[in-house]
Amino acid sequence: MQAAVVLSSVTEALIDVLPRVAQIALVVAVAVYIANVAVAFGLVEKIALLSRPLTGPANLPDEVGTAILTTTASTTAGYAMLADLRESGYLDDTATLVAVIMNTFFGFTQHVFTYYIPVLIPILGLRVGVMYVSARALIALAITLTGIAIGALVLSDRNVDFDVQLDPDALTDEEQTPRHRLRAAWDRTWPTLRRLLPRLAVVYTLVTVLVTQYDLDAITGSADPLAELVGLPAAAVPVIVVYTFDTTAGAATIAPLLADTFTPRQAVATLLIGSIISFAVSTFKRSIPFQYGIWGAEFGTKVIVVNTVLKIVFISVTVVALLAF
């Protein structure tokens, strides 16, 4: 009986996760191919004019700027481009980590127009909604600027292998036709996909199945002492718990309490604390399968740790600032 329940749960998880894996795989494939087409047709140099104020001070090459700007449209696509640069040996691990940190603000901006403005601000109201989105924007910007500062301090030409074949000028005269450039871009794309996609499918599926078998509710037990520590109302605890698992539901939970129970600053601080605790849940549900699938376990762990630590630090500072002044 127990085995049948587990098998049924695993089957349901697989039915749920396989379309998601297929969707991510498609985005990764298209993103990597587009990145290689951009290189083959010399488009990187044009896009670099927009990104050079970022990549220049951080001692990163123009190709990284293309990936960072692509993150504005799709986080998956931007990460896939960076993974391609790392897998090819063009960037070493340190340069890639710096690029990932710099990606933060640009990954945030896509959510402003797809979620924060159309969904979250109407739920929270104009004042609290704009305060919350502004706080998240400043946190993301601070992390990106931190990445630029780290790059300026620790990166140099030693972190980039300029001998790796990325320059379209290296093609022969026969290969200068659009058809040959497109074919050359695919020839460069396929080995990357062959490495990334199986790993992505396996890790994403395994982690999702494991999450369905174990209860993560215990993680939210830290909400009560944390809210009490920073001096928030008792009503902050259920809001934080709900927000941990669903940001929209969390916003809807606190919305009726804004007039009487929470000041605008307390409301924003409560939601930010919820986002800190939610990292533990989202790491298992989203970050591990995505990052491990893109980078592999070893480097994916580094990306998760760096992203999580920076977000927790800057969110904590913001919470303290909100409640202290």
C-alpha cells in the first residue's frame, strides 16, 4: 500500500515536471543557438555598445554583456549563454561567477513588467506596492553593482581565454555566406546542448520528485522568532509563512491588514523577511534543479551559495533600514 502511494506520487510529479523540463530545454536550446548566431554574424560588437559600461569596469569581455542584457528578456536564456561561454573555456569560473552576480538586476527587471506591476502592486495598493518593488529593485541593483566592483578588483585577462573560437572573422571565405554562418552557429551549439540538456532533465526531475516526498513546512518555523526579533506585529508570522510558499497569496494575506495592523514600512519588511525564508524552499524547488542543470552540481552549488548569501545580506540590510528609520 505504501509503495503504491509513493509510486502514485512519483508518477504525478513526473507528469508535472516533464512539460517544465521540456520548456526549459527549448529555451536553453534557442538561447544558445541565438547567442552563437549573434557571434557568427558579428552582432555582439553592436550589442556591446549597450553593455560595455557594465562589462568594461568589471573587466569582462563584450560577449558577457550580450548574455547579461539577454537576461532582461529571459533569465534562462541569459544563463544559457553564460553557460555556453564557460563550457567552451572562454570564461573561467571566477569570471562566470562575477557575470552571474551582475545578472541579478537584469533578471529582476523582467519581473517588473510581467508580475510586479500587473499583479503585486494592484494587490498591495499603490503606496506599499511601489515601496516593495522599489526595495527589491534597489536590492537587485546593489548586488549587480557588487558584482561590477568584484570584477574590477579580481578579474583580468587571465580569466578569459581569448584564443577560444568565438570570432566570426576566423571563418573561411566560403563560410561567410549566411547559410554557412547559421550552420557554423549550430555546429557550435550542439555540443553544448548535448552536455546541458540531459543533465538538466535528470536533475530537475529527481529534485522535483524528492520535494514531493518530503515536507518542507518545518522550514517556516523560523518565521516566528525572526519576526519577533525585528519587532514586527504578531500578524506578520502567518503572512511570512504564506509568502514563503506563494508570493501572490502572501501579498493577498497582508493586504487587508495594511490599514490597521501594519505600517507601510512594516508591511514591506514583512514581505522581505518572507522572501528570505522562501529561499530555503525555492532552493529545493527551483534553484537546485535549474542551476545544477545549467552548470552541473559543483559549479551550480557555487552559484546557489553566492546568489543566496548576497540576497540574504542585502535584504537583511534593507529590513533593518526600513524598521530603524
